[in-house]
Amino acid sequence: MTPDESMSTAANSDTHENSTGRDRIEANSSSWAARNPGQPVIPIRPAPARKTGAELASLKIASEQKKAKEELFHTALKEIADTQHNLIVEAAAAHDVTVEKALRLYNGYRNYAPSRKAQLSNALLHAKAKEVNQAGAKYTTKEIRELIKDDPDMRDLDSDQEQAFIEQLNEHRKLQKFGLRANNTAAARDMLCTLDNVCGTLDSMARRTGSYAVFFATRGHVNDLGEPTWHGTDNAMDFFEDVLGLEADDICRKFEQWACTRNENGLERDSLLNVRRACIRFIKSGLNALIGKNKGISMNYENYEKNIMQKYRVQLIGWPTDIPFVSPSKINTITEARKLRDALKDGTCHWAPMSAKEVEAHTKSIETRLAEGVKVGKPRAPRADKGRARGKRAGRGKENSQPSKRAKAISSQPKRNAPTSAATVEDSEEDEESENDDD
């Protein structure tokens, strides 16, 4: 085979490999789940079986009966509520309290309820429902509880078996919370419903607290069906027009273009470089937010005790013990970087002010270590002109005095009036060697 034929064969093989890679990428870019192989995917619910005419008629009759029962129940509840209201009004008048205060105290509520841990009863209910509803059947909660009572495998459980059922429920909850949607339609629907909830939450928060909030959301790939959108409470969007000179629609459109052109899957978004950047942003923003009046302060890891703790009287609490206290840019494993990022994100690792006693104890600790000869932090490198006189007057007329910048600039310029005759310019040894090499 001639060299030209071998080069042609190699080029054809490279072209074939590149086209095959492009085909594979394009084939796997149909949905977010396809672009992230190996990640857990929320299973699609099977479509219910078609019902016959008799079944539909029976369901209609049952629905009407249920509505009639609900109306009677709602009437009874209304009577109870009216009775309670009258009792509260009487109690408020008897104790010289306004009716509004009495109702507020009686009907007090919490805006945000804490997340409930998985209980054994819920774990058993989940396991049995998963077992009996696989064939498309739909048992009610009451029927599933009766099945649990009749199941000998779910009675007299030891601690290990109970923990296994609880872990199974925790895995299911984790899948429902962080699992990938199986197709673009489900992903777009999830995005729409979630953003609707976010809009309502932000609006109610702004009404209660008088705060401002803004968010932008967009799809992450050209094949996704989620529509880009934005939302701002009250007149918050005027900020972008008044300060940045941009309208919200322009920002959202540019955001969509940026996200779609990156074409990243989950692993690429959560790369070591991106996680490092997130850690640096969390640490720097938390430090500047705590100090307040001093903006633009950079974190100093090598002299953290002196330049941060002593100077600004703040400390970083909750740094993972198995990760060295260094700049996130020097963390070389993605596991450690993600662990630090998660700790900073959920508040486990956070900035906190130091009390006067903590500052005093820390100062004494540094003085004690310095007296014992222990290095605290990294000493500053000496100046390059250490030992030499500096300034305009210092060292004038001495041999070791530094020439001024103007003198350096003048001396560096070539002398235009210098003789350029070939008789006065000699070739150097380097020029001779270069000429010999060229020959």
C-alpha cells in the first residue's frame, strides 16, 4: 500500500469514527434521561385499562353518591365551625381580647412544615402497595393496610428487617425527588408545575416580608420541550431595565441560548472544575455577606488564622474533617469537592462571627504557638531589594542605588546617533554559530 493510500484509509476511518460518534450523540440526545445514561429514572406509570360501559355507569353512580355524602359532611363541618366561632367570640369578650387576636391564636399555622422521616408503617404501606399494584390494580390505602395485617412476612419484624423496609422507602423518596424524567413531555410538565409553585411561594413571601425575588428558568437542550420563562415579585424586573439596560425577555432569551449551546449532561455540569467554582463562590460570598461593609474580600487559606479570623473576627465552621483546609482549586478529587460543595450548600459549613472571648482565646493560642517556635500560617516573602536603600533621597550617590524609572526608560532606548558602519560593528559568537548552522 502506498503512503497516499494509507493516508486516505486513515482519513476515511477517522471520518467514519467521527460520523459514528456524532450519530451516537445525536441518537442519545432525544431527552434528558437519554443524555444521562446510568442515572436513576422515575418509572412511567402504566396506562389504566379501558373500562366497559357498565363499569363507567357504576363509577358515575358511585361518584354521585360520594358527592351527596360529601355535601352532608361539609354541612356538618360548617355547623361545627360556626359553633366554634361563636365560642371564640364569647371567650374573647369575656377576657377583653379582640376577636381577631383570638382567631389568630386559635387558628395559628406554620408556613413551612418540617420534612417527615420515614416511619415503619409508611414503609410497610409502600412495600405492600408496590407489590399488589404492579399488575395494574389499584387498591385503596384501607385495603392495603388490611393486606399488611394478613401478611405473616410483615409481622414480628426484627430491627434489621424494619430498617430494610425504611431504607426501601427512603430510596423511593430519593428517586421521586432527584430521579430523571423518562421523556421530554414528563420533564416539561414537571418544570411547569414546579415553576408554578415557585411563583406562588415567592409572591406570598414578598407579600409577607416586603422582599424582592427574581428567577429565570430555561430548558437545557434544543430537543427539550420546556419553555423559558422568568418571574419577578412586584416591580423587581425594573432593576434590569434601570440598572443593566436590558429587558427580562432579552435576558431570558440569552440565557436559553447559553444553556442550549453548552449541551452538557449531568456529569459535565457536575464536573470537578464546576464544583470547585461553586465552592469558591459559596465561601467568598458568605464571607463578604457576613462582614457587610467590607466588599470584595478574598479568602486567604494559608494565613487564614491571622488575615481572616484575627482581622475580621469571623470563622468558617463545619469544614469536613476528612478534607484538608486548602483552597477548593487545590482539591483534586471530585468526591471531596462534591462533599465540600454540599456542606456549603446546605449550611453545614458556614461563616459565623466570633465572640470577644473566642477572639481573645484565639489570639492567646497564636501567641503561645509563636513562643514555642511553631509557624502560624505562611510568612510573607521578603522584598527583592531587601537591605537596599529605597526612596528618592535614600542612597543617593551610592553604588547600590537603583536607577529611576525614567533613567531606565532612557537607557533602554537605542542610540540613534551611534555609528552604524560595518567597520565598527563586530559579529558576535552567537551570530557566527547561527551562520554556520544555516550553512
